[in-house]
Amino acid sequence: MAEKNTDKHYIIGQRIKNIRLSRGMTLEEFGALFDAAKSNVSKWEKGKSLPNPERIKAIAEFENISIEELVSPSDNPTSPQIVGQKIKTIRLDNGLTMEQFGKLFNTSKGTVNNWEKGRNLPNKENLVIISEMGGQSVTELLDNNDSISLTISEYNRLKEIERKYNEIKRLVDN
């Protein structure tokens, strides 16, 4: 089981899962787009099987990425958790709630939460917009080795700002 994370099928499956979740789709809804049962999608995401070549092509087109980007076994994948923290910093720097941020991308605050927790990543178009909001390139946003990482004190400061904002919002809403 320990080598599962390096298995090519598992990596491709996680990319497919990220695509599905970034669109807020169920297994069934995603499968319907590619004439596949939800059980097939589940097997793809777990790395138990792969979509056929026609479906691979259709999934890549759906996500607006190349087939190579979908299926290449990267030894150094982008850490979604690090990217998620960067997205959260950009959102907070712009003074936006998760809900407000989600509306910019026609998505829910739940999807934004998933981005920020590193459960999945935004699609290419959204990554471009988010990186522009943060005054950086998509490459910089996705680069795990840059020097724009948060210190613990910066992170705690952001968490405190978010807590105060939510407290004020609750008072205003009540």
C-alpha cells in the first residue's frame, strides 16, 4: 500500500478526482459526461483502472489540458496543500470571504474550502485569475519551492483576521 501514491494509475486517478471535485460534480454526474457508470469513475479515481483512450482525451478536453498533462507520471507533483495555502492568502489579502471568492469563479464556498485545504485544485482558467489577483504567475502559484511561503506567525495572523471577520459578519447578519 505504501507505494500506491507513486503508482501511475493512482496519480492519474487523483488528477481525475481533482477535476471532478473542482467542478463540484458527483461520480454519477461526471461519469455521465463520458458515458461511464459512477462505479467506473470510482475505479479510475482509486487507480484500479484507467479510462479508455477516448475518455482520456475527452476528460483532458473537458479540463482544457493536454492528454500529456493528464497522464504523465510526474515524480514531483504540485503539493495541493501548499497551493491551497497560497490561494487562501490571496483571498484574504483581497478581503474576500470564501463565499465572495467562490462567486468570482461561479462556484460554491465549499469548493473554495476544498481548494484552500488542498483537497483539489482550481482549473487552469481559475488558476490564471487567482494568480493575477495575487500579482504572480501561475507557475509561481504552483511552485512549491518559492520563498513566498507563510511563517507560522503570518499564518496565525491570517487565521486571527479571518476569525475576527467571521465574528463581525455574524454580528452584522444577526
